Amino acid sequence: MAEYFSKRDREKKKQHARKEKDEKMRQRKETSRDGNSLADMIAYVDENGNLTSVPQDPKRKRDYSIDGIQIGVPKATDLNSNEVYEEGVVTFFNEEKGYGFIRDARTKQSVFVHHKQLLAPIQINDKVRFLIAKGMKGPEATEVSIVQ
């Protein structure tokens, strides 16, 4: 069952809560340490990037060029900008769907291959030569030909 108070009772309750809040604030001020100022709360960063309470010597300050700072992941460079052919072995190829994968002999990386990039038909375990291009979901083999 809910309790109903008159307007006077609600006002007394508000005043009592305000007095308690003021009393708690006064107690916090009394118990807080003296000299709690802004200067005590400031932190500095030393030349090694560590936080310290002591300001650092301006002579030890190092200037950095904004151009030399790289934020984020570096852009991927073209894997074969100088058109170097890789060699590998066909590990999977589905003729019905027209795609497969080649295991690069040098990096042991699996590279996707689409039937449109084939210069001749391939089968599983064929040794092939190819270029690597950047595809939508990762590296793709292009200009795939069988090595004799």
C-alpha cells in the first residue's frame, strides 16, 4: 500500500535531504587533504611517454614532423608491381563453379583463382605460374598458366 504525505510532509522531507547532503559535503571538505588544488592534480608526460608529477625541462623537448607520423594501417602495396611471376600448386579447383585455390610455393599462402584468369584448363596438383593481384577479399591469381 502506498503512503501519501501532505504537501508539508513532502517539504520537510526535501529540507531534511538537503541538510543531509550539505552535511556530507562539509564532512568531505574537512576530511580531504589540505592543498587539494589544480596544481596537485596536473600530470606531465616525460620524454619517454611516462606520466609524472614533475614538469619536464623544455630543453629536453623533441620536435617531430607531422609528415613522419603514420596513424592507422599502412596502405597495401601492390604485391607484384614489377610483374614477377609466382609458382605454386593447385590445391582445389571446382570446374562447375569456376574457381579454386593455388598454394604459393614461396609464401605457402593460399591464393584464390577464377576460371576467367586461366590461360589453360587446370586440375588439382598441377604446377602453375601466376601473378598475384589484389582482389576484393584478398590476393587473387591472374594470368595462370601450367608449368611443364
